Amino acid sequence: MTSSTIATRPQKMHFSEIEAAQELGLNLDQFRTLIRQHITYGQEEDGNITNTVFQPSDLLLLKFLSGPLREQNEALRASAEQLQAQLV
């Protein structure tokens, strides 16, 4: 979520688990792991993740917490693109 997309897109007030993961540039498993590591307190709360609605302020906090995961995803994408270019 860059500043240019924030400025040009209407502000959305609620995000599902899938939408929140997409906004952060994470896959669903990474997103759930992020929530488990920083937000929930045990397995009894894991079932609530799929039912949770996230607000823009939640995404801002999760964006800071997900920095290393997003960097890892970007590096993997770059490597995949390089391999694909070499195969062509």
C-alpha cells in the first residue's frame, strides 16, 4: 500500500482477512502467522482470525510488523522473475 494508492483510492473502512493480507503484500499463511506472533495469545484465539474485520489503523500497525516478510516476498519475486527471464 503506497502513498499514491492511498491518495487515489477511496478509503475503505473494513478489510477481511484475505483483503488485509493482500493489502500488506502477504499470502494468507504469512498473514495468519503474523497475527499469531504479534496479536493472539494462544490457539484458542486462532479460530477468531478468519472472523476478524480489520480497520485501516490495524493494517498500518501490521504493515510495520510485516516488514521482514514483505521484503522476503519481494526478494523471492525478483528471483523468480530472473529465473523466468533466463528460461526464455
